[in-house]
Amino acid sequence: MAGSTRFVIIGGGLAGAKAVEALRGNGFDGQVTLFADEEHLPYERPPLSKEYLTGKKTLTDFTVQSSDWYRDHDADLRLGARVSAVDPSDHAVALPDGTSVRYDKLLLATGSASRRPPIPGADADAVHYLRTYDDAVALNSVLTEGSSLAVVGAGWIGLEVAAAARQRGVDVTVVETAKQPLAAALGERVGEVFAELHRDHRVDLRLETQVEEITTTGGKATGLKLRDGSTVATDAVLVAVGAQPNIELAEQAGLAMGDGGVLVDASLRTSDPDIYAVGDIAAAEHPLFGGRIRTEHWANALKQPAVAAAGMLGKPGEYAELPYFFTDQYDLGMEYAGHAAGFERVVFRGDMAGREFVAFWLDGDNRVLAGMNVNVWDVLEDVKALIRSGISVDPGKLADPERPLAELLG
């Protein structure tokens, strides 16, 4: 494919940048146009709630490629450019100024936006959300020693920001409706580990509690009013109650939708053979798990574009990577691999009280669906191998820290 052939990528995050890399790396010498909503060069998002807030990284450190790289690879990078519509019949994307750009193949890498719950006061000054670098800059400015922050939601973003804030001497209150942090993702027993971690670092963690209102004075947030009648006074509020995939363009284009995203096959192709989708929005057929998986994980944005680019170039490929994510909070580091949907039991090996353990999610046949290592390193590849093997394991042996995981593979 060459000459006047044009591939268009919508989405200026990690996935969009990796798609340009993959296309050029696979010898595509046609035109590549990347539309990015933000004015910043494409960057990775995990550091926004981790190293950026703790002062360990700046934007340059997690920017994927320099502007010179895009120029040297003849990529038409359009920053601050929002696509308003996709017309599959005309193979064109429309821009707000009334112009359009035609494509031969299109990749949707539109990512997610912060969920905005219908809480009174949620749009007041000093109420923060964290999805973009500009969001992180605004939040960073209020995390000053001796100040206070109220976090609505004890998910990954909320807890990572809470950890960063405590390390900067900020008083932190976290409010969560569930019985434990991360209960929906990891279960209550593992959630309790994270609850105790934050309590040990003097976070005021209020569980099974709902925010009725963000109280304001003069249009600025000053606290939370909780359903149990209690209140929290604060200098700033972070609302971190999950992400909403940006699927509006896909819906408008008439693509098949489901599982909260855009339906794609294992090659990441949508119901339109000339349109592919990756990252947070892609509900992809997974060859290992025998169903569709849509996860909002950094690893998908990193690795899915290479598969989609191959498909756009007419080459065979399928995305068979295991879902993967990680977190760093205080002195706790964690990696998770796999997909625990339909699990029936969780097996632990190691010291949960000391926060050095591995957890395994098993199905009814004692096959490992997912695994998580907490402050235990050099086991991730064995965990992945157990998941991929599909073999039944002895839970007692799995729980025995003296028995190498590799032995269970037979």
C-alpha cells in the first residue's frame, strides 16, 4: 500500500502513537494522519496518578515520541483536533470546521473519559477529575503539605492519588460505597489488604458510605455531605468513580456495539472491514478465554495497535495477550494478569498480613483464570503460563510458597 493510500487514526494517547509506530515499522509508506484532542504530544496515562504526582516524572518522561519523530516518519499529527463524525460510506472523517479527511483504513483509539456522577456540586471549583495531563496539573497544584483532599471512589485512580497525596503531607479522606476498596475488581479479601495499607498511612477511609452532596461556598467545593449524616471538610475533591469509554463516534458510524464498547474480532476489526478499534473501547474476541473482553488497561493501549496495524495492512494477526495491569501505592507494588470472570474461588500463597503474597482466581475445575503478585517478584511469567496452560491445579500445592509455580505446569 503506497501512494495516495491514507490511514487515519483517531485518538492521541498511547494507542494512537503506537499505531503510527507499527504502521511505519511494517513498511507502510502511504499517508498517516493522527487526530489528537489534546494539544500535547501523545503520552502514557498511568504516570498521571503515580510518578507525576509524586514528582518522580515530568510530561517529557512519559511522552511516547517527540515531535521530531513524527516529522521524521512523515506522520500528519494534528494536535487539538477533534473529529466530529465518521462516515463509513464515504470513507471520511468530518471535522468541526466543516472540512473532512478521507481514509482507506481507519483506527479508533478514542480511549475513555472520567465518569461524572450526578452528585450535586460535582461541577464546582476545586472539584477535580483525573484523565488528562491538564487534569493532573490542576490536581498537582492543590496537593500542598498541610492541605486536605477528599476522594470520592476507592478504585485504582482514587487510591493511587490518595497514596501520592499522603506522601506529600496532604490529609486524605476516601469515601467508597463498597465494603472494601477495589472489591468489584479483586474481591473483598484482597480489598481489605488495600484498606489496611491506606489506614496504616493515616488515610481516613470511609467504606459503605455514599456521597449525597459536594458542599460549596461561593461556588467552590468545601466538603462532602454523606448519606449517614456525617460531613467531611476539605480544600479539594477528587471524583474518581471510574471511566466511560468514548464510543460516541463508533455509535454514530453505525458500528456494532456491545459489552460496553465497540465489538471487534481477534484481529481488532469492527463490523466495518475498513475500521479497527483498540484500547479502552475495544470489546475484543479473545482466543484463550473464548469470549469478549473489554478492559481499560495500559497494556491494551501498548500492544493492541500492532495487531490492528497488521490487519489494516492486510496481514493476519490476532490479539491473544493476557489482560495485565499494575499499581504502586506507598511500598506496595502489584501486578495482575488474566481475566477472572466466572471464578469460583481465590487461593492465596504467602503472607497477606505482611503484604507479600500471590493470589490466584480459579474456576470450578481449578484452572487458573487470573493471578496477582503483591510485593513478590519474578513470578509473573509462571502465573501467565499457568493461565495459558488451562490445566487443573491442586489448590493446596498452589497455596504452598515452598513449591515453585513452574512445578505445577507438569
